[in-house]
Amino acid sequence: MAVPATDDESVTPIVRKAAAWAWRLLVLFAALLVTLWVAEKLLVLVVPVALATMLAALLLPLVDWLDRRGAPRGGAVALVLLGSFAILGGLLSFVVSQFVSGLPQLVNEVTRSIDSARAWLVEGPLHLSREQIDNFGNSAIEAVRDNQERLTSGALSTAATVTEIVTGALLVFFTLIFLLHGGRNIWAFVAKVFPGDVRHRVSDAGRAGFHSLIGYIRATFVVALVDAIGIGTGLAIMGIPLALPLASLVFLGAFIPLVGAVLTGFLAVVVALLAKGVVYAMITLGLIIAVQQLEAHVLQPLVMGRAVSIHPLAVVLGIAGGAVLAGIVGALLAVPLIAFLNSAIRVLLAQDPAAEEARQEADDGPIVDSEPDQVPESR
């Protein structure tokens, strides 16, 4: 007499394994959605902390260097922050002054370009009348007047955005101070939340992820600086107005990989087109393409390749996903987050976390202090 099969035995092993994988993946996906939902609700806190972490990755090696040479930890943090603010303030003042001094020249060039375009429309193959051109300008003015209420409400929302930016900047500043002064102790406290048998592994994973983040920020800074110098020098040689402010925008845009420098460079092409005409715009476009080729074939493999090893597809998808979730800030933070998780997960899943962490440090070079678990709070 045949024994009746149980419910599990009546299902093929492939289906049982697929079902087991399916519900586990659904749980992980639900946890990810909940995490993203909470992050979206706390965006005013998450973004400043993330930006402060990136800035800490840039400044921490210098603070550690001063600390190892006998400077008080608090004094080292204050010195680095004051020096950074002085440099940043000087650069911003210089850029703003250059923008103010170069703006009249740009206005004159644009006015001359508009006059030339108007003459071409009248005398060229289109043979438009001046009345048609004037009617078009009047229509544009009327459109602005009709949407004045909408523009006013947009200005009010902009004022609210400025308030949020100021609040976020203060949060970044205070978070950065504590991360530079005792960030490793903060991470050691957070790691105590995990069970004792995995606590050391989690601590190693976080340290490896932050080590990779330091390498990424350094490499991105170098690449952005080279992009800005190359494009800014070319614009200055061609006599394009606002060359230095445009180079500064290229520098900031380069922190968004693949697309940031291209979009800010396109603005330089537009300025060149308005100020100097089509020929200079094409030369500017060629300059931007040449700098991007230098970045892609020389700087990225030489500098970025040593810091992090992320597939270009992961970079593109990360930027797109970050932009969808949080706009420009999401696109800015996506790749650093991927770099952090890439190294942290590799250490977390390794059979020998210490060996994996040592291998990553050997590949990237000694970027951060080798004893990160405890930092003296005061001397």
C-alpha cells in the first residue's frame, strides 16, 4: 500500500526552493521600502548627516595627521575647520567678484548677439518683418505677466527652501564637528546594538566602508579639480565671459559622476554661443569632450580605480535612482553610498573579515589611521 505524500513532497524541489527564495526576497524588498520611506520622511536629517559624513571623509585624514603629531584633538578639528572655511570663503568671494565684474561684458555680448539675430531674421532668408519680431517679444512679456502669480508663489517657496538650506547647513556643521572629534567612538557605540557574535564583524565592515568612502572623496576631488582647471583655462584663453564662475560650476558638478561635469559644461557652451557665436561654442564643446576623454581614459582608471571598484552600470543606475528619490542631492549621494556599501558588504560576508579589510587597504593604500576603534576625546 503506497504511503500518501505530504504537502511538501507533492511539490517539486525546484518549486520549493523558488518559494523559499521568493518570500525571503519579498521580506528584504519590504524592508528596503520601509527604509526608503523612513529616509524620505526624515530627509531633512538624513541629507545633512550624509553630507557631513562625506565632508568628514575628506577632512578626517588631516585631523588624524595633526592628532598623531601631538595636537589636541579638539584643536586639530578647530584648525582644520577654520582653515577649510577660510579657503572656501576666499574662493567663493573671488568667484562672486569675478561673476559681478564679468556680468556686464556678458550682457553686452548677449545684447549684441540678439541684435545680430534680429538683423538676420529681418534681412536673412526668413525675411521677417520687424513688427512680427516685436509682436513675438510682446507675447513673451505678456506670458510673464499672466504667470506673475505663479512666479510669486514660486519665490515664496524658494524662500522656504532657503530656510531649509540654512537649517541643513547648521546640522551639517555640528554633525561634522562631532564626526571629526569622536566619530570612531560614535561608530563603536552604534556597533554595540548588534549581537556580540557579529559585533566585531559589523565594526570591521563599517570601518572598511568608511575607508572606501575616503578614497572615493579624495579621488573625486582630484578629478573635479582637473576638470575645472582644464575647462576654465580653455574658456579663459578663448576670452569667454565668466570663465572662472563656469569653471567653479564644473568643479561642483564633477562630484556627480558621469553626468555632472557634462551638464555644467553644457552651460559653458551656451554662454560661449551667446557671447562669441557658433564657432566658439563648437570649440568649447570640443574642449569639454577632450577633458571628459582625459577623465575617462586617464584620471578615472588611475585615480578612481585605486579608490573604489564599481561597475559603470552600477554608477549609472545609482545616479538615476538617487535622482528619482531625492533629486540632485540623491544623485550626489548615490555613488558614495554605493562605494561605502560595496566595501562594507564584502567585509561583512567574507570568511575572514580582517583579511578582507587588510586586502582592501593594501589595494587602496594607507588612507586612514590604522587604529580607528578608539580616539582619545581629549588630551
